Amino acid sequence: MKQIIFILFSFLFVNTYSQDTTYARQVIKKLTSKELLGRGYVNDGVNKAASYISKELKTIGLSKFEKSYSQYYEFPVNTFPRTMSVVLDGKTLIAGKHYLIYPSAETIKGGFQLFKTDSVTYEANDGKRPFPIKVKLRKKLTYTVATQISDNAVIELLKDSFPNELKTIDVIFKNKFIPIFKCQNLCGFIKGTQQPDSFIVFTAHYDHLGAMGKEAYFPGANDNASGVSVLLNLAKYYKTHPSKYSIAFIFFSGEEAGLLGSKYYSEHPIFPLSKIKFLTNLDLLGTGDDGIMVVNATIFKEQFEKLNQINIEKNYLKQIKQRGKAANSDHYWFSEKGVPSFFIYTMGGVTAYHDIYDIEKTLPLTKYLEVCKLLIEFNAKF
């Protein structure tokens, strides 16, 4: 009888989530759209993403802790909202494809001679000021976010595109430093049926790198539109299958700027951190060919064994690897304050990361359903 019930449950679960992979695609496509411009700080892309997620939470039917889903906070950020140009030895380069400008750079305009200082570095000189630009050759172009301005500008070039010695560079780009950028975390919950004052928490960051000029933006499909889609799918599931504990969903901004949203939340929690039974932070959930990695697995050994045992029994994933403590995502501030926490990300598949190629069309969602089922079964153990 138990076996029949389990088979029926599995059938219903798979049917439910087979439809919601379509929903996942819709979410990821929206979050990676040109309209949201990389969910960053040019044209307020990150707050446009927040508005979209808030509407989804309302449609799903999540309760609010306060008057809205939003928790506002501020931080400084450097941006490049205008058209930029880099011409190298007479060749006009394509932003994001051929080059990146360090996000902490100030406005630069002019033509420069290039002088090689080592195998991957050039310094630029216009005869007016001492080396205002450095040019570095990289095997891969990887962008980030800056909350301050540096003294010198650095331009990174994709090494394989420039096999010959470099001689001259002409550059035009203008930064806009925003000392107070108003951002927001989003939080909603589904009330528990037996112990509503205790919480299982799922988190994911929804921000990304935004745009670099008007020529390039960073879609962030795997990082982390994928994680956001999982949270929204889990919210839909728990809305119709409530847990004995309340289930809270927190969407952080400011992760790419230095885990700023989660840090702010951990210092200004909407409900007491002591009420959290367990927190699972999700990022890079779009693949899974090689299984998943669990950060904090060696810290919370008992919980990891429960997670791993489920996978052994159900064979959802190829493997579950474990790491120790790491300040590499939004779980960090919570575990530092004593909250039992995992950070889970998928492994294998696409390699696009912090670049213009992390797009929805090439994101395979290889083990998307399996990860969702594993998370639901794991949290049922509490």
C-alpha cells in the first residue's frame, strides 16, 4: 500500500513539475530580457526585476510579513550608462565579446600608445599623464560590479582575439558613479499548518551585472535567473502543499556587489533568525549534468547525510559533492549568525559565467526537476 501511495505521489509530482519547467523558462526569459538589462544599475534594471518578481509572488499568493514584499536598503555603485568605444590598432572592438572595462573605472577619452610590460599586460601613454590605462590579456572575459572608483582604468581583452603585439588604442567611455542607489530584497511566506512560527527558508539572488555601456549587457540566465525560477516554482508547490512549518522565500539583490542584500537582511531580519529551522540558498541551478555541490556540508553533517541519503535512494543526481564553509554566496551571513544553512549549485553543462553568453536559450535545465524534488523531500525531514 505504501509503495502504491509513493508511486501515485511521484506521478502527480512529475506531472505538476513537467508543466512548471515551462514556467521556469518563462521566468528565466523575462529576467534575462533586454528590458531588464542584466538586472543591474543602468536604467534601474534590478528594480524592474524586483517589480516582476513581486507580481509573481502576488499571483502565486504568498503572504507578506509587512505591508509589501520589499525591504529597502542603499549602497553606492559605479555604472557606464552611455555609448562606449574601444579601437585597437585601427580595429573597432565589440564590447563584451572582445573587451571589458573594469567596473571601477572613471571616465576616459583619448588615443594612447601601448607599451608591453609583461606577457599579458600593456600600459598606455598619451604623453599627458602617466599611464592612465592598463590593458590586460585574459583567457576569458569575466565582469563584475564595483561599489567604488579606482585610480586607473583597466581594459581586459580576450587573448585569443589578439595574437599580435598591440601598438595603439583609442578609448571613449564615461562612468556615472551613484553614491546612493536604492535597492530591495523581497520576502514572502506560506503559513505552516502546525508550527507557523518556525520557518524553512529558501533564498536566491535576483540581481546580476547589468550593462556596460549601451553595447553590452549580461543576461545572467544561470546566474541567477535559474535560482529565482526554482524559488518561484517551490512557492507554487508549497502554496498547494503547505508544510507543517512556514516556508519563507527571500530574493536578494546586491549579491554581485558583495553579498550586500543578504548582509543587510541578516542585520535587519523581518522575522527572528532564531526561528529558522533550516535555510537553503540556491544559485546556478540551470545545469546538473555532474550533480550538485553543497557548501557548508562539512559544517552541518547531519543535514548533509539526510540530503545525500535521499539522493542515494531516489537516484535523482549523479553525485552530491560537499564543501566546507565559504563566503561565496548569500547563505554566508546567516550561517555566521548561527542559522543552519546550505548553499547549493549545479555542476557541469554550460560554462558561461559573468559574461554576455549566459543566456536563456542555451541553458539546459538538465536536472531542474530532480533538484526541485530533492529539495522538497529534504525539507520534509525537518
